[in-house]
Amino acid sequence: MHTRPSRPRWLTVSLIVITLVASINLRDIAAWAGWTVPGLPMPFGGAVVDNGLGVLLALAVAAWLLRPGHALVRAVGLAGSGWQGPAVVLLATLPCWFGLWWLGGVGTDWTVLSLLMLAVLFPLAEEVIFRGVGFIFVHRQLRWPWWPAALLQAAVFGAIHWWSFGGGGGVALQVLAMTSIGGLVFAALCSLDRDTVWSAVVLHVSLNMAWNVMQVSETTAIGWQGNSLRLSAALLALLGLLALRRWRQRREYRRA
């Protein structure tokens, strides 16, 4: 990996790791230091501030490390990639929706606000932080090889979710495994869809939306049925984007 000569490699690596680890825990870190950062006076207000500060921190670090002559929006995967990739990924999640409906039906304990937060805004923030900055920026701008860049953000992504479930074993370890695998899948989707986050965002949002809308027991959610539905959606999304990329390559070859 190559960065600006004035910045030692150890500094760049340390900064990326600290950014990913701290990202959505800044209010907790401030509290440990004796500072109080209040949440917004609304439902999910604390989480909104957590995710917002995390996105701002990640983008600020990326802007500082950005190579001259490059646009930040494209460097962190927020440029457009066309509608085809996100559409293919959305279709790939439909069997998961149907499976959850079959297992439990539509729930009644969700609200529009809870869906907006839990299934849209928070997944979007995580994709910007972990895949936009933690993977695309690190891989393309800092020129880390694919696997180290993908594994680092996936490991931190899984560890943060593991910690949020109390750490330890049991369910927390299952969460660690599934979210770490998810981090790798999201990174692969970004690479397959022209180094942008939007296909990963659609998979993340659609799956979160399905799990919040459908009424599924906790046993099913963390059991083989729930995990199979998650993994099948991920596999279908990867295969769909792989097919789309090959179609795009053939079309560009014919135009050349």
C-alpha cells in the first residue's frame, strides 16, 4: 500500500484501525473520558448522534488521507454506479423476505420511525464507515491488497456487533461470525459494482427491513433457518452481481 510520503505507514494503518473501532462508539468513548455528548431529544436520538459522528469522523480521516487530484465522493464509493447493481441485489433478497414471511408472518410491533432508523439510516451509516472508508478507500486509495482491506473492516465490524451483544459466547459469538461474514460479503459487492457502496447498502437495508417487518422468533432468527436465509440472500446477490459484471464487460468489449 502507498500513501503520501510525509505520512509513515504505521501512522496510516493505526489511524484507519482507530477510526473503524471508534466510529460509532464516540459517545461511549467520550463518556469514559468524563465528557457527556447528549443524544437528540427523540426516539433513537442517541444512536442517531453515534452514527452521525461516526460518519463524520470516517469522512474526515479519508479527506485527510486522500491522494491529491482525487474526489472524496468517488474515493469512498459514494459516486453513482448505475441502477442495475442495486436492482439485482434487491431481487436477490426477495427469497429471504418470502422465507421470513413463511416462518412468522408480518409483525405488528414496528413503526415507520423504527424502520427508518434501524433498516435505513443506521445500515447506510455503517456502509459508509466500514465499506466506503474502511474498504473501498483503503483498497483503492491507500492501495492495500483486497484481502487485508476486506478482512480488517469485516473483523472490526463483527467485533463491534459482538460487543453490543454483551461479548462472551453463545448468541454473541454467532453474531460475531455472521456480521464478520457479512462484512466480507458487503466488501465483495462493492468491488463487483464498480467500487461503490450502493449494492452493499441495498443488501444491508433490505435484510434489516425484512427482519424488522417480519415476526420471527429469536430462536429462528439465530438458528439454521434464519442464518440460511441470510447466507442464501448473500450468495444470490454475489452471483447476480458477478453475472452483471460479465454482461457489462461483454457490452463494453463489443462497443470497443
